[in-house]
Amino acid sequence: MATIELRQVEKKFGQLHAVKPMDLTIHSGEFVVLLGPSGCGKTTTLRMISGLEAVTGGHIYLDGRDVTWLHPSERDIAFVFQFFALYPHMTVLDNIRFPLQAQRVPRDEAEKRVSEIVKMLQIEHLLHLRPGSLSGGDRQRVALARALVRRPAAFLMDEPLGALDADLRESMRAEIKRLHIANNATTVYVTHDQLEAMALGDRIVVMSAAEIQQVGNPAEVYYKPANLFVARFIGSPGMNLISGRYADGVVYLPGDNRYTVPESWRAPLAQALKDGEVIIGFRPESARITEDGALAARVYASDMHGAFNMIHLALGEESNIVNVRVDRWITYALDTPVRFDIDPEGVRFFDPRSEKALRRGGAQ
């Protein structure tokens, strides 16, 4: 497998940046997910790695070799598209075998590779059918088989599960992860689905507005978002974010609430905040409703999620809503006054001006 390096790679259409200059290293055998909303530049980045899109500036390296201006066929990279891109007039067997024929792989070696891949993906019974007679899940398995049979240096996948229904997406997620582990394959995977990204990625590259917002493993981007965009985008629902004012170890919040800041955060907040304005953030599971909780609110709404309930609480005005996750048997009537606490290990603070997360060391 291969290491992929992007050094100051950018893409412009006229004066518009589709991808602003970025540096990114994808290590050999790593599964990296490019995650972000539509138009953020993630697919353009993938296409530049593949050679399907020319860069405007910067360099792309594959195992130390500069491939920036090489044709896609010279990069030893396999691309799996969202809409399968199978040849409709060929059988499944011919579709899978075609890349090996194009590479002029000896017949015996080609048959051996095809046999191994179809057994791995359990599609032996589909070999003599044509793509038009297959289900969406089976077509995606064939597309994966056609990419895997090449044994390329790296795999690029552009929302390969986007055209499938929810049940098939879940089963295919597990299939892709299993194949990645079995093949130790360097994989770059594009999606706008954060659940997909969290389930699959060794690391997640969160993108917005044509640039990287944060790179980290799933736990890092979930619990330690680098800025407000990541905090809002990751999670369903996203991180609770409440504006307040910090002074003398206390954050004054809507609804006449006061949050006593953990000792380890006091010096960093005093140093970083110039005017005291701050945004406090925490995940729904980091809050707990208790009779003697430090913060007061009222129940605005509640949702049943099967394994748990999500209680929406209003702090003062209804524009200040926070979400708290509770056990599935716990329910509250609307407008019920409640109190809650925040786990000190789960709280995060953001500078409302820069929108960057504050760190315990004081640096943003």
C-alpha cells in the first residue's frame, strides 16, 4: 500500500477556490474519510488525487513519487464511484476481469485474482448476470470487486453508498471496513454522512468552505472539535453551544444561570478571552438531569430514539435550546421545570470572535 501526500494542493475555477491550499498526509494502510457538506471541496480533492482533476497549484506524492501531472492510469489508484460505473453490456465476471485485461495481466494470474475477490465478497452466484439485473447492494459489491482485483497502491471512494437505502448502507459499511482491514489498503473515502465517517475512518478530515477545519480520529473530532463548525456538524444533534460571559471563575448564561468553571479551565479562559464573551459547549450525553443540578431550564420538547430519549431544554428564551440524552423510560411533560449538571470532562469553550476552541493550555 502507499502513502499519499498533498503539499499546498489547491483548485481554482477562475477566481473561485474549490479547494484552498491544503497539506495532508495519508499514511500507508490508513482509512481516511473526507467529510463535509456539499460544495466544501471534498470530491474535488479526491479527483485531484486520482488525476481526474488537474491541480491549480501544489504537488501530490504517492510513496514519495511526484504524480501531480501523471495521467490517472499511471498513478496505480482505483476509484469507486457513487453510481457504480459498471459496463451494462458485460457480465459481472467480465466487469471484474476487465481492469486486468487492460493491464495485460497473464490469464492464469487474472483468473486467480478474480476467484479470490469474488469469494471474499461472496458474489460467485452473480458472475454470469449483467448489472441491470442486480440490486443496488450487489452492484456496489461488483464495483468494489473490480477495484480490489487490481491490487492498486490506494483506493479512492466517492460516496459509494450514497445511492443505497438505509439498510443496505449499514451492511455495506461493515463490508467496506472488513475489506479494508483484510487488505490493509490505503483508502480515501468521501462522504457527507457523519455516521459513515465515524464508523469507517481511522482519521476524519472535516472540510468546509474549501478548506480543512480539523483532522483527527473519530473521538477527537467528536469530543474535541477544533472550532464551532466542527462542533455543530459532528453529532446528531450537534454539540450544545450556549453564549455567555466569563468572570471570576463563573460563566453567566441565559435564564439567570451561572456555571462554575472547572479549576483547570479558569486560567486558560482568563488569558484567552479579551472581553469575557465565551461560548460553552457540551454533548447531549455530557449533561445529566438531577433534582439539585446547577443549571435551571424547562422542557421544550422530547424525542424518542429507541434506545434513549432526547430531551430539549430551554434556558430562558426559547432561542437557547440544549439537548440532553436520558434513558428511554424517562419522560417529562412539556414546560416542566428541571435542573441539570454538565460533566466537567465533557465541557468545551469557544472564542465567539475567532470561533476556535480554547485549550486547557490557553492556546486556541
